[in-house]
Amino acid sequence: MELFLDERPLEITESDDSALRDILERVSDQLKDQGRVICEVMVDGHYEGDWERDPFGERRIAEVESMRLKSEEPRKLAVRTLYDIVAYMPKVKDALINVSASLQARQEEEALRLLSQVTETWVELNQGYSRATQVIGISPSEVVIQSSTDQESQTAEDVQNEALDLLNQAADFLDERRYLELSDVLEYELAPLIPVIEESMYLLIREAEKKPH
């Protein structure tokens, strides 16, 4: 197998029977001394996901022709992750509205399928958001969203908690098959909150970019 890190060839010291995860752990440990982390893994031309959790890491070295790794400084990677998350939020909003429309059209099976996808995506985005904020060292409770109305200002943490409350409420409606109420929560409460979440993330990114490394 060929192994590359940031386009430079690396020696493979593991045996052919070793797992890819063994290489990834070794390289990751070496990168820590340089203040960097693995940010991208490509195996035989295919981008893989989270190497610490995804099962591809258990593949044997002998089964693979090439693995290409890219590294990044953790803080820069965290900021890039936040940019990726905020760029994806409009798709989440559209999906919520589509779920609501399907429910109103009594297409419950399609609506629940879409809702399952949205929920899984939301969980993944929230996990990435939590990890990124930990890396940059800024708590969402420190980021204040200035209100343009007479309402009290909110923090990014307040917005996240409000979204979580609405998701829990939506889950209750789903369990009780109260589809009309579920539709209203998704379209008229949760979807309109998405732009506020986006704003809170942009403010967090701005603070991260201003904060010294």
C-alpha cells in the first residue's frame, strides 16, 4: 500500500495484517507534536469519514492500494467546520418545510422518511458544532446576538437550547401522531429559527477569527 501525508510519501511500519486504524493512530500521534491533526482521509480514491469512529478503519492494509492523508491545525479546522455547518443550514430549513408540506398533504410516510434524514443530519451537525467550539475555546454562552427589536438579546447557547426544545416538542407530537401540530412546529417555529442559528454561528466564527491562537 502507498501512504501519503499532505502529498508527501510516508513509510509504512505496520504489517500487512494490521488495520488502517493502526496507521492513522500512529500518524495522528506524530502530528500532535507538530500541533496538527488529520483532517481528511482518502482510501483508494474515496473520501472517508471520521476515522476514529467509522468502520473503514478496521480494513486490513493488504486490502488497500493507497491511503492519502491531509493534516491541519486544529483551530483552523474547527473554523472551517463551522463555515461548513452554517453553509448547510439553509438545506436543513428547506427540508423542514418540505416535511411540513408532506404532512399537510397527508403523505405521512414520505414526511417521516424526510424527518428521519433531517434529524440524523441535525445530530451530526450539532456534534461537529460542539467539537468545533471546544477546539476554538469559545463558549456559545459568550456569543451575544443583538436583537433588532425590543426583545432581549440572546446568546448562541440560548438559540441552540431553543432549537433543542422545539425538536423535543416535535418528537412528542410525532410519538402521539399529532401530525398537524408537528407540521406547525417544523414550519412556523423551527424553520424560522434557522437564520438565527446561522447568525449565531457567524458571530462565533468572527470571534474565533479574532481570538489569538
